[in-house]
Amino acid sequence: MISKSFWSRLIPALLCLAGLTWAGDAGVVEATTSLPPLGELFSNVWQSTGLVSILNAENFQLGWGRIIMILVGVVFLYLAIAKGFEPLLLVPISFGAILSNIPVAGMAEPGGLIHSVYVIGIESGVFPLLIFLGVGAMTDFGPMIANPKTLLLGGAAQLGIFGSLVGAIAASSLIPGINYSFEDAASIAIIGGADGPTAIYLASQLSPRLLGSIAVAAYSYMALVPLIQPPIMKLLTTPEERKIRMRQLRTVSKTEKIVFPILLTLLVAILLPSAVPLVGMFSLGNLMKECAVVDRLSDTAQNALMNIVTIFLGLAVGSKLSAQAFLNLETLGIIVIGCIAFMVGTASGVIMAKIMNVFSKEKVNPLIGSAGVSAVPMAARVSQNVGAEADPQNFLLMHAMGPNVAGVIGSGVAAGILLAVFG
């Protein structure tokens, strides 16, 4: 049985919502001004909804622009979940885009959760360096050491970076509404390496105002490697070239694998110190993996740390897919120039492999040249898949990992050069 004291507490609370007050056993005797009338309360709730916020927005970006960007986030989620386009990247980025465009919630605004994550991890440049540590711990330098000429393929794929540097400067001069400085152009151009962490790190140093847009473009193209690269690869190669089989790589000794990351770091430190943060963290992760005496640290870098940073980095990047930050001419210019840079980088790697075949007795399958962009291991898997379409018995994955790893080093070095020139 419900006690009398329960009703004595419940009834005043309900009446208070109606704008009345309780006077004990004497009943309801007077009105109160502690709360507005019930109708006004419902009106206040309605006015605070996201729909009203969109309908009453002062401009397109704050109104229907949010709907457009939410739909973009949904499309990215579809590509990640239904098509399997790098879900580890696209799922958090896509959901971050949806969260950042929800009116009133303010998650991507100062004080909001994903804005705070962005400031802590992206603006500071911490997340890219931690990602490089994890990538290094998951990378095998063996294919590149066993076939050093794949370094040329990784280097050639960076041509898109420097070509797009000129393109960004030209766009600033020719297109009204676009005003990229040399530092902005350098940060945009690095997108051509298809290396999200490097793009974020360089932009945080040279062009903080465009950091969000550059991060979105870089990670979007990284995730869309399986969609963008195959048509370019097929256009630039013949069916016979795609069927070229490469001989099995030699076995690389444990000593070689331990010494290489140390020598790489020292060489970069001597010649290009500005690239040391990226290349150094990459080498440290790889050394922890190969030395086999810090398995716990290597396992943490490969799994727990990498997964945690990927979640927050994806949300932070997605937060810059807000309509206010994204739907403007300069951001759209970054998307276009970044796409061109990425396509040029892919084509340059393939063309370099074809040139090498002219001068080498031992033929290289040109498809592995496209893996020279530093999207590890996505680009290498694309080389394998396109090669398997031409010859199901042709296994290119390990061969493609050589230029793929070289591309990571190449993009880090390219970033160091740009930082030394424009920093």
C-alpha cells in the first residue's frame, strides 16, 4: 500500500508543473511563479529542438548545410560498414561528422567533447606522432630491405606533393575567394602522400587555420584508396604488365631489421632534423617490434594505444566536417587539390615502375608502384587485389609492402623538407 507521505510529495510536484502550489490539507489555494505555465514549458522544449534550430538558422551553413553534412556522414558510414572501405578510419570520422552537425548539442564547439579532443590531440600534433609509433610497430621493413630499389617507387609517389604545392599557389592567384599562403599550400600539398598523420602534423606546424580541412581531406582519401586507385592503375598499365610475376624476396636477417630503424633515424637526424619527430617515432615503433625484448610495449603500441588514438583521432577529424568549417570555397579547394595530388602520386609510382622496367632485366610489376603512397597497408592490398584480377595466382602483397613502407618514410621526409623551407 502506498503511504500518505508518498502522495504528499508527489501531488505538490505535479501541481508545480501546472503553475500551482500545495497548501497541505487545505488543498490547492494559490498560484506560484516558480515555473511558467505548462504550455510555455512545452513551447520552450519545442524551440530547443534541432529542427527549429535548422529552420530558424541565420544562414545556410547553420541551417540546411548541417543536414547535407549529416548525410555525408551517413554515406561515409555506408561505405565503411557495407563496402568495407577502411572502417577503422571511416566509422569514427563519419560519426564525428554526424555529431558535429547536430544543432544545439555543441559537441564540436568550444567546451564540447570532440572539440576538446581535437584541441588536445590534433592541434598539439600528439595524435599523429602516436599513430606513427603504432604504425611502426605493425610494419615490416623486410620487403623494402630485401628489394631496396622499391625506395625509388616510394620516392616517385611523392611527386604529387610537390606538384600540388605549385597548384595550390596557382589556385590562390587565379581563383577569387581563395587565399592560400605558401605555408597553406605546403600543408595542402602533403595530402598527396595519402598520409593522414603526416598531413595533420605538418598543418599543425605551418597552417593551423586550415588544419581541420586538411585533416578531413587526407583521411578521406586514405579511406577511399580502394575506390580511387584501381582506375588509375588500370589506365596506366596493360593486361600483360599487370600479370608480371616477381621472384620471391630473399630472407632478411633479424640483425638487419634491428639495425635499419636505428640507421634511418640517425641519417634523418643528420640530414633533415625537421623530419625526426615523424620518422623517429615510426622507427621507435618498428625497433620495439623487431628487437623482441619489449614485447609488452610493442603489443601496447600495436593494439591498445593504436586503437584508442584511432578512435579519438577519427572523432576529432570528423568534427571538422561541420557545415560551418567545411562548406566554404577554401575547403572545397583543399578537397580538389588534395584529390589531384593523390591521383598524381598514384600515377607517378606506376610510371616510375614502368621506367625501371626499361632499364632493368628483372621486371617489376607496375601495380606495386601505386603502393608508393603511404597509406599502409591499404595501398599494398589494392596492388594485390588489382593484380589478382589479372592473374589470381600472382601474389604481389609482400612486394607492394616495399614501396608502401618507403612511401611512409618518403612522406615524412617530404614533410620535413616543407617544414624546413616554410617553417
